[in-house]
Amino acid sequence: MKVTLFGEAQGVMASCASELWGAVQNGVIRDASVLAREQGICAGMSEKSAKALLPSIELCSVSAEPEPVMKRVWKVINNFTPWLEFVENNGFYAELPKYLGTSEEVRKILSAVDSEISFAGRVRVGMAENKQLARALVEWSRYGSIPGAGFFTVNRQQLIVSPSILHEFKGDSSTSWIRSLPIAAMWMIAKRYQQELMNLGITTLGQLQDVPEENLRLRFGNEYWFWKNYFDTGTQVLHLNQKRPLLYRKAEVEPEAETIDISLFLGLAEALVQRLSEDLMSQGLGVKQIKLCWETDEQKDCLTRHFNRLLYTKYAIWSHLVPHLTDVSGTAIEDMELYGEEYALLQGTQAAFRVYERQILPVQYNEAEKLDELMSRVNKKYPYKLKRGLISGFRELRLEAMGEL
């Protein structure tokens, strides 16, 4: 399955000489070294409180630009996946295709990060189905243990795996665990609203979702809807900070080799499509644009085809190319290159099947349930406006009128 990581680095937002240091912004601790955190210093603490708790702490200003150590961490992550989004100066989101989306592969990533980050810092990573849930794991971990989640360490780096990923092999992929998320860990809610909700006895996301909407709207305005449904909005797209490289395949013709006859043009192009398709499927990717360039002894040209949806199989891609490769002139092929452009991760789908008369058939959508749902929604707003049944058509009404005459 495809997974998303949210990583937050600690001890990377300032350069201080001491091993016990805190990074200050507007009189508040934004970051601190690992050793200082072990002494009780934490983000959000006031500068005066930090000094009172740990008099030997060195306070530095938060760096305006990302520190070199954080740039190295981003580079390590980008070596594993191009789907990377920077978060401020100390964090990141990263999407991993299915062949990298295992705990063992994530451990390899954290091991590589560990070799780049100094002993004063560390990275805590949440691993979940989408970016909202991944960040929720890291935010939640500040306030205590997460029921059902897995907590692992890779040297000094920390990994938190969502309960649904841990239980996936059992067929339990529910994300209902997020209902226990503390209100204090919901970073999208302003601090004053968090405190107000907790004063009302609402301490978890589940309790917030159970409060009648009208009560929340009167107290907090329309903002409540965003809080309640933040984790139900599906997977959000990452805002990539790195330019995605082209998927590229080339058929090289050695100068000393015999020339390739033009009659092999289609076969050579099809072989490149086959190789590109294998790469796409192994990485869980699809492309929306293909560019084929070739050079013969008489012609140099390119063909670009754009697709309305992501394609990844050889036959789907080849069927869009082959009708336009009929007017190639020349007697010998000198060069040929194939590019995959505008590619993205494929979304996972799951189909349901039933066995009927020894055949495996897809489960058809229940139209009756669909109609019931539509009627309930309309009749809730406009009572008794929709009724189920048959009405007479023009022919029936005409016959009925003639009968009355």
C-alpha cells in the first residue's frame, strides 16, 4: 500500500555552541537540543520558564533559513522518493509508493537520516495512510501514548506507525483510532479555541464529532466544520518542493554497429514502451504524457501524446502511440528516446466479488440502496416531495381519458 510520512526534526532550528540550547522566537522556545529536552525543556515554553528550569541553557535565535543539517535530512529523504514536501524549517511530508511502503524500508530511510543528523538532534516520524493522519501521530505523541500504534526506534530516530497499518494484515484498515486524538494535539485549532473546548469538557476528536453541529456553530461559527471533518477529507496532495525527474528510456545505437533497418522501428518503440511500463508498475506510478523522439538518416522528429488519466500498462500506452507512427521516413534508425512526463502515484483501489454459478463476478452497486439514500436526503429537506412508485405515461393518460369519454 502507499503510505505517507510526516517527520519533525528536533534540535535543528539553530546553531549554538553549547550542548544544552534552546531556539527562541518571540520569547517562546521553538526548538531545543535533545539533551535540553531530556532536562524538561520543550517547545512552547516561555524563555523565562526555560531559564528557571535549566539555568545553564544557552538561548539562541531561530535561524531564518533552514540549517545545513535539515537540508541534509531533506536530501536523504529525496534520495528515496521524489514525493517530498518541506514543512517550515524542521519538517517534511513524504509519500512512499507501495514498494517502499513497508516498515523495513522506512527503517532504512531513518537509518540513512541517522547518519546525517548530529547527536544534538533527532527526527520523529509518523507513518500513516495520508498526511493528516501521519502528522496527527507526531502531534499526539507529545501528550502520551497512542492506543494501538507502534513505536519503534532506529538508533536515535523515532518511528510511530498508525494502528490501521499495523493491523492491515488482519484485514482491519479502519482509521477509527483517530477519534481518540486529544484536542490539545489538533494543530489546526487555535490555542484559545482548544482551551475553550477543553473547558467545555471536550477533550478528544471523537467527543467533538459527537457534539450536535448546531451547538458548535452557535459557539464557534462555521470553523467547527473544518475541525470535525479535517481527517475525513481524504488524502491531500503533497506540494512538492523538488522538480520531478523525467522517466526516461533510450535505445542507443553504437556508431560502429550495423544500422538498424527502418522496418524495425515499431518493434524498437514497443520495446521501449515495455521497459517504461515495467518501471511504472514497479514504482506504483502512472503517466499522463508520453514523448517519443527518434532520428533516422532522413528525419528527426518527436511525438507527444497526452492522456486524460494515468496510464501504466504497456498496451494502454502503446495504443495511444502506434496510430501516429505511420509516416516515418528513412532507411535506417540512428536514435530513439522515450520520456514519461506528468506522472503521479497511483491510488489504491479495492474491488469486491461474489461467486455465482462457479464464476467470480464483480459486485454490482445496489441501485435500490442508492435510491433510498437519495430519497432520504431530499425528503429530509423537502418532506414528502419524493415518493417511490409508478406514474402513468402519456399513452396511459390518453387511454384513460378516452375511456372516460
